[in-house]
Amino acid sequence: MAKQTRPRLEAVGWLFWSIAFVVLLGPSIYGAWQVVMDDQEWPIPVGMGVLLAGFLAAIVAWVVNSILFMRNKRLHVEAKRKSKKH
């Protein structure tokens, strides 16, 4: 039986960003609701929370992409080094 190999993940995309956005949306809106004055209309903290969640999701996706890039670069260098030896 052959060993099954998964394709190497090279980058995360919009699906990952969307999932991170949805996960961060609730805490971001709650946090925005805590920092605005009590007499503000509801669209202000909701809008702030949506913008904050989008920004934080982008940062998370950027960090994950950076980690994946460094990992793939290291694996590429190791494979190149291994192929030179043989």
C-alpha cells in the first residue's frame, strides 16, 4: 500500500480570511460596544467591530502566509540540498 501524501499548502486565501473574519466578528463588535459612549447609535459600534474584525483577520492571514512561506522555502532548500548530494 502506497503512502498517501497530502499536497503541500503554499498559502491561505480568501476562505481562510473569511473564516477568521467570522470568528473575530463577535468579539470585535463586543469590544467596540465597550469603548463607545452609551448614547451612540448602534451602527457606530457595529461598523467599528466589522472594520476591526476585517483588519485582524487580515493580520492573522498575513502571519499564517508568512509562516507557510518560510516553511516551504526551508523544505525547498532541503530538497535541493538532498538532490545535489545524490
